[in-house]
Amino acid sequence: MAKKQLSPIDILLDENNKDNIVLYDDKNKEVEFEQIAIIPLDGKMYAILRPLGGDDPMPEDEALVFVIDEVDDEDVLLLEENEEIEDKVFDKYYELLKQQGYDVD
């Protein structure tokens, strides 16, 4: 029996699934992302993801913020472009890390 293909959102929301996810860029090219965190904030869910490899690799201490939103009755991941919201998501992430005993500066 074939294994059911999970959507990137299903993978992200499954706390036991730490697999990398694959999204498509604006040129329909596959981009693999490492899961960093899911952050609930102001009634929305945000995913912190770090792209792996590619033509322009991102430094290990940087990541992107995506919002889980609904488009045409379907949940999708959209790159968060509001810098103020990105900052709030990262602040919440660092706060959660500190609560877990991690030294975050």
C-alpha cells in the first residue's frame, strides 16, 4: 500500500513529524525547508522555516516566516512580508526558547 503524501501544512502541524518540507517558489522550482518552529500569534499560525541549499543559501542563524492562511477554502503557506509581524513571531519564538531553558541573546 502506498504511503499517503502529506501536505507541507500537515507535516508542520504534526508535532511528531520533523521532516523537511518542500515548497515551490514563484518559478515553480522545488525548495526544501527545515522546520524550525510553529508559532501561534494573534489568532494565526506562523511557521519559521529555513531554506536548505539552493542557489543562494541562507545563513544558519537566519530563517523565513510563513503564515498559514486560507485561500479558496484551502490552507496554504504564504511568505509573511510584514516586517513588524515577522519581528513579533521571532520575539515569541525566542521567548519560548528562554522558557525552555535555552540561552538566547
